[in-house]
Amino acid sequence: MLYSPIVFEVLLVLSGLGLILGASYYFRPEKIVYRRIKSQHWETAKKDPEFRKWLDTEIRVQIKRTQRMGMIMVILEAIWLVLVFGLWMKTRGH
């Protein structure tokens, strides 16, 4: 199984996709967070200024969390990519 190039290609592609996903979470956290907010919350925020203030604060907190999660995903996927690539290079030598 470790000598099959298809396995390594699939693992490299999955790592690459994970890097892309993590980068999108890191560089575009607003888009991710705004997609999660329901339309009824926006309607309520238009009517109630206190709720709007709370919603804005919560959005900022969620943006920071999403960005941090994106950076963690990028780091973990980069490590995984290096490990898979190293294992692939090691098995090619045998």
C-alpha cells in the first residue's frame, strides 16, 4: 500500500485541499461568519439597537475564532503535507 503512487497522490491532493480551506478561513473569515447568520437575526438587528450591538460584538468574536482556526488548519495541513511528501520520497528510494 505504501508503494502505490495513487495513495500518495490522493493524500497530497487532500492536504492541498486542506491548505486551501484553511487559507480561505484565515484570509476570508468574514465571508464564513456572515454565511452562518440567519436572516431573522439581521431583521431583528435592524429593529433593536441593543441586539445589533450584541450581534456586531459576536460577529467580531466569531471572525477572530474563524481566522485562528484557519491558521491552525494551515499549519497542520502543511505539516501533514511535508510528512506525506517525505514518506513518498522515502518509498521511492526503495
